[in-house]
Amino acid sequence: MNKIIFIMILCYCFVISKENGLDYTADRLEGFNNNFGQGRRLIGNVNMWQDSIFIECDSAIYYFNSNIAELMGRVKVHQDSLTVFSEKMIYNGNTKITNSPAKIKIVDRETILEGDKGTYNSIFKKAIFSGNVLIDDDTSRIYCNRLIHHRIDEVSYTYGDVFLWGKNENVYLKADTIENYGKSKITFSYGNPELFLIDTTDNMKLDTLSIISKRMEAYREIDDTKFYFFDSVEIYREKIRGKSDSLFVYEKEELTYLLGSSVIFYDNSQLFGDSINIFMNGTKLSRIKAVNNSISVSIEDSVFISRKNQMSGDTISIDFEDQKVNGMFAKGKSKLLHFIMNEDKNPDGANVCSSENIDILFEENEATDMNFFKGKNGGESPEVKTLPEFMTQGKEKDFYLPSFKWDVSPPLKKKLIYPQKKIIAE
């Protein structure tokens, strides 16, 4: 009778472990006692469990004294909706930490984590992965060298060559470090972040907005996203480029706001101001407005590079229609320096003007009409002087406006370089 009972126990290979230890079954059990203590070798169809944690693998070595199990071959560790996959893991029954020196993958509902190696803490529900790391969910995909992911509050810290793809907004972000707070829908980025916003234009061409800085913050709402960039900011988008100390992008309002030492480059012109607003209509440029210490400078003919047309004021607005300038408007203590070209496109003097407000109208990017106004509540009365060519030739800089500026280093176009892995989710 005792022999029969012993055989039945061997067949089922069921062991009740000590308190807080692991329970297990396997096709075959082998006991051992070595320098690491007593334990069991579990071979074939191994199942182990502890509280809410259930483990499957091909074979395992379980050390009784340390309550540690070495798991090998098609390892799966389950907890609630989460499953950890690897070919080799070490599970600590005291700390409930799973450590894998081999490729590791976590699947948790819509979220997937992958890496060359990593750990998962089942108590705090925290994953730490390194080497070719991927985190993918229904809103974004991130590649990096190192990841710390908190499952409970959906917070991820990613480090080293980080690349984020925002699936819903067609946003791409590169940086040294990205912190993503899933529940609060906030993203912080450090270490020379580069943001790319890609739209498809009517003719099916890609219209790409790129922004680089030292630090970035993003705040996502149901129907809007706000981006904030700080320190040495550069922006590049098809027709316009810009630089500033800080830059804010409000997607819903279709507004980009540059703050501090701001300059916008468009065609052969530059617009400066303490702050500059860029208004869009879809993917088309609608208006640029410079506020405080504003000046617009443009070169009409690159042969005569010193003949830079200039307009200054408290504010300067430039209106666009079909991507072309159709009006420039200076408000408050406005001044104008306009170098004249005759019908043969040769220099022919200059107009020097001052007024409270100045309006210039354009057709096909050519100035067709200039109007000068005294302010409604007083202000500087219009004054216009025409200088003959003999007074301006070789002396152009003598007539430059007091607030003249010219930036010789416009932002260069940034190339979006994708990781070697696919960007489109399978």
C-alpha cells in the first residue's frame, strides 16, 4: 500500500513547499544538496506558483533555502493580465522579482515591452529593461537603450537614443531621455530633443515641422496637444524657419509662439521681435506677428546685398495668402527704409519714412502700395523723404534703421532618421 502511494506521488510530482515558498509540479523531480543548499530539479512541463504569480517553463532548478528558482526554456510568468516571456529567468520568491539575462518580453493587455535583458518586480509592478528596448501601446511606440516602466501609474522613463512615435498624431520625438506619464498624458524630454510633426498636404506631399531644443514638455488632451520647448530652440517648416529662447506649439489653436530673442526666416526676409506668433490655417501659413522691438529686413536683389529693405515698429504683422505675402503692417512708432530699383532693375535711391503706423500691400510678392497713418490717439505724423542714388550709393548702411539686425545662420533642415526596427505597428 505504501509503495502504491509513493508511485502516485511520483506521477503527479506535487510538492507542498514551506510557507511563502513556491509550489510546483513537473514531469520529473530530482533532489540535490550542494554548496548552494538543498533543492529540486524540475524537468518537463514545469508549473510553479506563489500567491497571484503562476510560472510555466520547460525545466527549473529550485533552491529551498534561498527560495530562488532558475527557469529555463519557454519561460512564462503570469500575473493578472500580464505575462513575462523569456528563454531564461531567475525568480526570487522572497522579493517576487523576475530577472532575465536573456531577451525578455512583457505583454500586458495593449502594452508590449521588449529588451535584451531585464527584471520585473511583481510586488511594485515595475519593469527595468536594457538593450534594444521597445515599449509599445495603443498610443505610442518607443525605442531606447534603457527603460524603467511602472505598470500601476503607467509611467515610463527611457534613456539613451530614445525614439518615440506618437501613433495618433503622427509625431516623432528623438532625445537622450524621455519621461512619459501615461495616465496624466504628459511627456518630458531632455538632452537635445528633436520633434517632427508630419502632415499630408493636399497634393499628398509630406509637410514636416521639425523643432529642436534642450528640453521639451508635451501635454495631451482629448482634442488638443500643447508642446513647450526651452533653450536654444530652432524651428523648420517648408517656407519658414525660426529661432528663439523658448517656443510653444498649440495644435488646436494652430498657433506657434516664439518667446525671447526671436527671429523668423522666410524667403529672403527676416523678422525679429521679443516674441513672434505664427498662425496657421491647416498646413498653410496665415500670419506672422512680431511683438515689441520688431523689425523686418529683406533683400530684394542678391546682387545688391547691402541694400536691405527694413521696417520697424512696436508690432509687425505679415499676412499670407496661398503661401505668398499679401500685406505687411507696422504699428506704433513705425519706420521704413526702402531702397528703390528702376525699371531696368538698377539702384535708384531710397525712401526713408516714419509714421505711427505703416501698411504695405503686395501682389505676387511685390510691394504695390504703401500707406502711412497717424495714430488714432495721436502719435507720430507721417514723414517721407526720397533720397537720390548719389546719396545712398556705397553709403547704404548709414541709413539703416537703429534697430537693424541680420542673422547669418538660419536653422538647417533636420532629417528624420528612423530606428532600424519598423515604425509601423504590426
